Amino acid sequence: MTSVDSSELKSVEARKLKISDEIAIELIGVNKWYGEFHVLRDVNLTVRRGERIVICGPSGSGKSTMIRCINRLEEHQKGQIIVDGNELTSDLKKIDEVRREVGMVFQHFNLFPHLTILENCTLAPIWVRKMPKKDAEEIAMTYLKRVRIPEQANKYPGQLSGGQQQRVAIARSLCMNPKIMLFDEPTSALDPEMVKEVLDTMISLAEEGMTMLCVTHEMGFARQVANRVIFMDRGQIVEQNEPDAFFSNPQHERTKLFLSQILH
Amino acid sequence: MATPTIGYVSTQELPALPPPDAGRGAVAWLRTNLFATPLNSALTIAVGLLLAWALPPIINWLFFDAIWDGDSREACLVEGAGACWAFVKAKFGQFIYGRYPLDQRWRVDLVFIMLVVGLVPLAMPKVPYKKQNAILMLVVFPFVAYVLLYGGFGLPVVETALWGGLLVTLVVAIVGIVASLPLGILLALGRQSKLPVIKTASVVFIEFWRGVPLITVLFMSSVMLPLFLPPGTNFDKLLRALVGVALFSSAYMAEVIRGGLQAIPKGQYEGAAAVGLGYWQSMRLIILPQALKIVIPGIVNTFIGLFKDTSLVLIIGIFDLLGIVQLNFTDPNWASPVTPATGFVFAAFVFWIFCFGMSRYSLYMERRLETGHKRR
């Protein structure tokens, strides 16, 4: 395992190098309601390819809803969401196309408990990408090695620890060779001892230039790999900035309050 | 051990030890299972006494006092006679085949053999070629069985009115089981559909068939249906019963499966969607395998209920196993005080064998499909 210092150095450099001008995701005036409840209020966000964005905010602020709109697990009712050049509408073909290119990691892993780890990873490549089983297995093993659990390939998710399951979930997404990765509180359901192994995997992913949006409260992770931190409250983006400035010099009152409560 | 102070550092790892002896051995088993508490001991003794009182007469009636051979009722009219197995022996052919012509019964035998030969490897997880086997049983076998049982391709036609006994029981039960599962799955998915037309159609179908008794369904199929059909068209009576039973049980099946679908966490649907699977793919690969596994007990429950409900076809004049056994009580040649009891015991035993088999197999499958994601 690389020591924190060296990976921090690397990622600081990566932060400057890898962001291109190409737009990966664009949210324009996005609004969403749950019944009467206005969850997302006029959210505007542009993500460039290679950006690593950490989204934080109090619970109920709409951060999960926002990233779930990006692969249409939730429907927005007003505004535009354009992912990788495809606008998300009710067009099922476009939705499928976006989902093929966007990987997602959930708080509760959402692995398929009736399939082995290897089958979890090869399922989508085989059925969605129509890849031959052999090739899919080869790719799956490469990614399982990357998340450092190739020896678990033939076990079932229920036999793995939370941290291992989350790493499998990351490998499962990577097997689809996504252009964008969404993380929805990936470490919130983990025992403290297992948080690091998942974060390490995410850090190495960031170092390779993956476009990432992470909803997380791991502020250490934000400092280390994010090039932008977004703070949301009551359905809107209240403040966004580079991590150093965000943490050392928050502008909005709500941000200051939030940070004072989570950074002891 | 160190004196308990607030600061304590363990100096060695404690070795793992085997559990104490008290939990093992025959005496321990007796103690934990039969004589754990005074109440348990009392119950054990009471049940033991009850068995000692009830078992010997039953065994005597079934075996030692039973009449095994004989040509007519005379044999079973003996004082203190037990079961009249001679009756079952003499009527065995009818019980299995009904009035199926004697010289054609080999056709039924052949179908039975094909069924067993096709089903056993399908039921054993270790045997390879599952896909081919399933296609053989679901596509080829029904066609071959139909030709063999009914006739055609050079075989003389045997009208379904002549069919009876276990043959009819199995035909109705198997057709009902095989048709109700896929239909039930579609109905259950339909009921969860976001499209109002499909949802409403499924709900109406399910609620209609679940709301009427099977007897009514069978009566309507045999009495009312002909009224609506153009005169001259003659729908086979057994076929009508088959359709009725299949639709009836598919409604029950749909609700059982819906229970399973609702037990699947939302995260599974989202996980499937997020990796790019479409609706049918995620249903087939992710949701249904888990949902069906959860409701195996319910599915088998419905199967068993269906198997036993086949007896109701008696009321529209089709003689299944139970029907034909009862019909034979009226044979003056075999009328004796013990004949009905013997017949019912025999019929009950045959039904029990099949139902118990299904039950055990489902338990086995449940254990096999367990992948340890449940916290135990």
C-alpha cells in the first residue's frame, strides 16, 4: 500500500494535470419534487472530463437525489441533464446508453446476492455489452485484482465483509469500462476499519483520471483527491470551491456551520 | 489473570477450545430434545403412551389382519378382517388408467416412463445438459405425450372420456403446474407494471379467478361454456377442465410470486438498472431468481393444493384417482364393510406420496439455493 504522503503528492499533481475542457455532465436548471416536497431547486452544474467532485451537505439536502438523477434512477421534472452528450429524457434508449457509460456505487453495495462475485462482475458485460463469457471473466479478474480481492471470485457476496463487498461493487462498475463514476455515500455503511480500504480504491481510481462524483462525508478524501467540493443544502448548491479554499475559508454561513459540526 | 485495573494489556492470544461435552452424544440428544423441561418430559411420555395405544391396531389393520389375496368380496367378509388389499389389487389397473382400453395401456406406461426418465435428470442439479433437458421436457415431451395418450400418427384414438385414475390426476396436475408458473410470473409482473392497461388487466384477471371457487370454474367450463360457443363445436371436456384449472391456479401463483417480488429490496432493482440491464434482463437475471427462491414454500404449497384439487374434476364427470376409487365401491362384486376404508387409505397414500415428494424436493432446493446472504 502506498503511504498517504506519496499518494497525496501524486494526486495533487493529478489534480492539475488531468482535467480536460470536454464536458462530461451538464445540469441546467434542474428541478425535482417528491410530491409537494421540492428536493432539487434550480441546480446548475458542469462537470468536465477528469474532474473529481465531492458533494457534501446535511441529510435531506438533495445530494443523493442529484447524482441519482445523473443516471436516471430518479427522474427530474424540470431542466436539462446532459451526460456524455446524451440528454436524459423519457427516451429509454438514451437512458440505457447513459447507464452503460456511467458506473454507480451505492451506500448498501447492491450486489446481487444469488450470484458469485465473478458473476456479479461479468453479468453486465455479457448481457449489456454482449461480450463473450471468457473475455468478460478475464476483465472481471483484472478489476478484482485491482481492488485486491481476486481470491474471493467464487464466493457469494454474503460471505464477504462490508469493505470487500463495496470493493466488489466498484469492480463490478469498472467492468463496464465507464467514463463516469458516481459514488453515493460509499463508506457510510461500513465499519470504521473498512473505510480506508474502500477509499484507497477510490483514490487510485481518481489518480487514473476517472471522472468522479462522490457524495461523501469523508473530508480527508475530499482534501486529498477532489478538485472541487460542492456543498448542498435544501436542494440547492450553496457553495462550491477548490478543497483548500472550501475548508479553510468557507463563505456561506450554512457551510461554516456544517463544517464546524463535522470537523472537530 | 492480571488484577483488573483500568489499564490492561492482553499478553497472549487465548487458544480456541472445543465446546464442552454436555452438548453431544445420545443421552444429551434425548435430554435436549425429549426431556428438556418437566413439561417436555410429560408431553414425551403422553405422546409415547398415545402411540403405544394407537399404533398396534392401525398396524394390525393395515398389515396383519389385512386380506392380501382374493377374487371377490367373499375374501374380505371374514370376521375381524383388516384392510381389503385384494380389492386394490383387483382394481389396480382401473385406478391407474381408468377405462383406458386394455390393449392400449402400454401407451400410458410409455408416457409415465418418459416422464420419469426426463424429470429425474432435470431434478438433479449435478446432471449436465439442463437446457437441452428442459427443452425436451417442455417442448417435445408434451407433444409426444399427447400423441401417445390421445392418438394420431397411426395410433388409434382414445377419447379422453375413457381416461381416468392416476392418469387423469397426473395430466391435470402437471398441466396445471407447468402452465400456472409462467402465467403466474407474467401476471405478477403485470400487476406491478407502470402501464395502467397491463396493471388493470392483471388485477382484474387475478381477482376474478381468485374470487370464484374451483368447483364453480369447473361447472362453468362444462355447463356454461357450451352455451356461448356456436352449436356443433365440441370442446373436449378434459381440455376445458385443464384450461380452467390452469387459469385458476395461475391467479394464486401470481399472488405468491408478487409476495416474492415485494421482498426484493429496491437496491436490487437499482443495482440492475445502474449496470445497464433493461427491464426484462433485470427481471430474468436479478429479480426473479431471488424472488422465486424466497417463495419456493409458497409455490410448492400452491402446487400441492392444485395436485389435491384435481379430485374436483369428479363433479363434471371426469374420474381422477379418487373418483375412480369411489366409483368402484359400488361394484357389487367387491362390496364389503372394509372396502371403502381400504380404497380411501390407498388413494390417500398415493396422493401423499406425490405431495410429500414435492415437499421434500422443495426443501432440498431451498437449501441448495441458499447463498448465505441471509444473516443467521
